[in-house]
Amino acid sequence: MWRQPAEGRVLAVQGKLAENLRRWRDYRQCKQIFLDPSLLLRQARVNALLDGKELIMPAPGLVDGFYLLKPFRIPFKELVAAVTYRGLVRHGVKLAPADISSLAISLFVGESLAVDRKGGRLGDGRGFFDLAVALLGKMGGVAANSQAIGAIDDSARIIEEIPRDRWDIRCAGILTPEGIVELGDFCPEPEIFWDRLPVERIKRISPLWKLRGKIEFND
């Protein structure tokens, strides 16, 4: 059973991860990036804003959908706080469906407990990263050449194979404290499997509930 890394370990490597991501050519070329709200990727989120990228983050539990943080709009001393859940409401812009459809996110980065060499990723078991990518894709906010990478605190978390469910996003690379491990040109294929989502969960997540209603109306 893979466990979350200890906080001390996370604090020790988050800067290395952020710098390795910053040096990666695909990161340098992207204009809009989705980074999950984990502590492991906190410095990477700060860097994204310093590097002039538009940062998309999920609201807690995806309940209120997604927020956009724009570069050079937040005072430097408030950047670290701004890229946390607590800072999103103050510094970010809550995205309406029309706002999302105008996005073109080309890079998704998610903390991972393990990643295999075929692009399989093990998250925290709640599926928020995969669902976030699928939602953004179905709402028209994902670029055609987008890719996802899994971030790990230790290269020992790279394993041979992880069982994949049909909704799991396939990673094109692995972000480690030593660098980026490129796996292949795997583009996310966002798909929402409504039959596997409990009605209660659909109702809790505002954009999911609205999207479900739109689909049913069109049908």
C-alpha cells in the first residue's frame, strides 16, 4: 500500500520538483497550466505565476468548479498564500462554463503516489485529478495537444505497472526530484463515465451537475 509522503519529505523536495518542471521544454511553451492543490506542488504553482502562466486550480472537492489565477496580478509577498485553497477565493477568478470554454490548457500536473512506465498513475483514490481533467475537457477548456504528468517525491515510486480503470488519465511523463522522465506522446482523452458516478456526487459538484443537465436537455 502506497502512502502519502511525510510533510518533511515534501518540504525538502518541492523546490527541486518546481525547478525541474520549470526547465522542461513543454512547460516553458505552455501558457495555461493546471496544477493540483497539493503541498508537493506548491512551489510549482508559485513558479507558474512568476513565469507568466495562467494557473488553473480546482476548488475544494471540485464543489465550486475551477479558479483562474493570473500572473503579475498578485503581490509577490502573497503568492504562496494565493496558490492555496484559502487564497483562491481572494486572489483567483471563479470560472463560469463560458470562461472554461475559452481556455486551452496544455499541461496538467498531479501529485501521485506512484506512476508506472506505461503512463499509469496512482492518485489518492478519490479520483479528483482524473475527474477535473475530464470536466475541463468536456467543457472545452483543454488544448488538442495537451498532456498530463504525474509528480512524485521519490523515484522509488516509479513502478512497472499500475492497474488502470477506464477513466484514469494516462501520463506522458513523470516529475521527480531528479528530473522529468518522458514516457510518450500520451494525450488525455477526457471522458466522464456517468454510470460510475453516484448521483449524490454529481449533485455536490456544481459544474458536473450543470453539465449533466445540459446533456440530458440536448438528448
